[in-house]
Amino acid sequence: MNARPAPARILGIDTSCDDTGVGVVELAPDGGVRVLANRVWSQTVHANYGGVMPELASREHVERIDAVTGDALAEAGLTVQDVDVVAATSGPGLVGALLVGLMYGKGLAQALGVPFHAAHHLEGHIYAAASEAELRPPYLALVVSGGHTHLFDVPREGEYVLVGATRDDAAGEAFDKVARLAGLGYPGGPAISEAARRGDPDAVPFKEPLKGQKGFDFSFSGLKTAALLAHRAGANPEDLAAGFERAAVNFLLGTTLRAAQAYGRNTVVVSGGVAANRALREAFAASPVRAVFPGQGLNTDNGAMIALAGAAALRAGRPPSPLSEGAVAYAPLANA
Ligand code: KG4
Ligand code: ZN
């Protein structure tokens, strides 16, 4: 009698910016995936600098990576010997920061004698949604985070066509900047969202960005300028937050729905830090497309999303990455 095929346990690592993330995912023989653990150490050393200090980020990753990995394995109820595949982000991101997780992951894979997968950070963000629903192409993927605003068409597994991108700020960056100018605190996304609940979205006028464009690009500089002018004119911060959030959400939704129609897709993955936004989730849920969002704790940078990308690579039969794979600061995902 044959033994039942065992599930594979994939350990995923992301150290692309200022979060040390390690997660564990189980890939069942039938192709189903389950997140067993997701631990993130968010660095606070950058708070006084108004931005991420690359050298400090690398050092913190070095100090934390081993403990975060231990915590993730404990949360999964596994030991390191139970790991069948190791995946780590190789780019894009801060090279020094990326190198820490990449080297740690490669070292672990080599020590355990298991395959290693280098993962693309944005592919990780997209596969974060696989925690909630089976993700089979074709679909559109809107990645909205602090550093990225990209709309991809995914016609086949592992194939990405860039449909649109931001011409200036990333969506999350705009939330952060508007929150800062309105004195709402950091991180700006959750702060805007919270303040918006008490504000009147009609009090401050925001014009639709790139109105009338034929393509599917994004731009947030106009909304940011409108927020700044309204703030200088003495607008109430809660009204400002409500108006900005509604305008940003409508713009992201409207552009994505036009693209979904143009590309004939009815499933849309929405991921990245901004995908945690409640108003954005509600707007997509009420739209005609099937919107898939990552589960709790998987919107912002984390290691489980990299493990999920590794699981997808494994399921698709992609060969493991060579241990010579290096870290890359700039790495476009679109290959068509
Ligand atoms: O994915 P992420 O952790 O980092 C990058 O890869 O860039 O995203 C962080 C971004 C921040 O700009 C933060 O303000 C935004 O995601 N964010 C939100 C919300 N939660 C986080 N934006 C809008 N609404 C939220 N609830
Ligand atoms: Zn990210």
C-alpha cells in the first residue's frame, strides 16, 4: 500500500524594506495552500528620520532574522527539520536589507539540503491573496503599497503584463503624506481611514485624477496638492481625510474596473498595504468584479506571502533557484 503523499512545508522570508517577515505555508498534494504562521518584526528605529534608513534596516534584519524565524516555526508547531522548501525575496527592495533575508534563506536551504526559491516581492504581494481563495489565472492584480502602485494582467501562471502604474507617488505614499500634512500621524493609511469615519467626504472637493485618460495609469500628486491647499485654508483634518480617501478609492476602483473590462477579466486581486483599507475593500466588494484580498496580516510586507509565492512556483513545477541568485534593487515583474 502506498503512503499518502505528504504536504510540503515552505518557509518564506521577506526583508526587502523595514519589516523582518517570516512565514510558513503548507502546500497540500491537491494544490491547496494554508498559512501556518506569519511573524513580522516591524522596525521602529527609523521613526526619527522621516523615512527608512537603509543601513539601519539591514542591521536590524541581521539582529532579528533568527528570532523571527524561530517564532514563525514555533507558531506553525514545526521544527526547522520539517521545512521542505525555503523561499526568500531577492528583489525589488533595499539591496542591503534584501541580502540579509536572501543569505539567511540560502544558508538555511543549503544546511537542510532542501530546494531554495528566490521570490519577487510583488509576486509575493499578489500571492498573499491565495490565503483567501484559490488563485488561478486569468485575473488582474492591483498592487497598492507604500512603494508600488501597479496594475498587472495575469493571463497565465507566472506571466505578468503591466497594464498601468503610478506616474508619481505610490498609493500608500500618498496616504502617508496626506496624513502627515493633516497631522494625523504615521502610518498614514490606518490614520486616514480612522479619521475619515468621522469626516464629511463632501466638505473638501477633490478632482478625479487623469480624468478622461484612455490608459490605466495612476497619479496621486493632484490629490496631494488639493489636500495641502485645503489644509492651508483651514480644512478640518477629518473632512480632509474623508474626502481624500473617497477620491483615492474611487480612482483606484474606477481605473481597475475599466481595465478589467478592456482585458475581459472578472477576477481582480487587490494586495499590498493599501489593500487593508476598509473603504477600498467595501468599494470592490460592491463592484461587478470578483475581488480577492489577502487575509488578515498579509496586506503589508510579510514572509507568508513569499512562502505562498514559493508554493505557487513549486506547484507549477518551476525549477528551484541557483544559490548564486543575488539581490536586486530594481526588478520589473512584467515579462511581456
Ligand atoms: O506593503 P507595504 O507594507 O509596504 C511596501 O511594500 O511598500 O505597505 C505599506 C503602506 C503604507 O504606505 C501604509 O500607509 C499603507 O500601506 N496602508 C494603508 C492602510 N494600511 C496600510 N493605506 C490605506 N489604508 C489602510 N488601512
Ligand atoms: Zn511590499
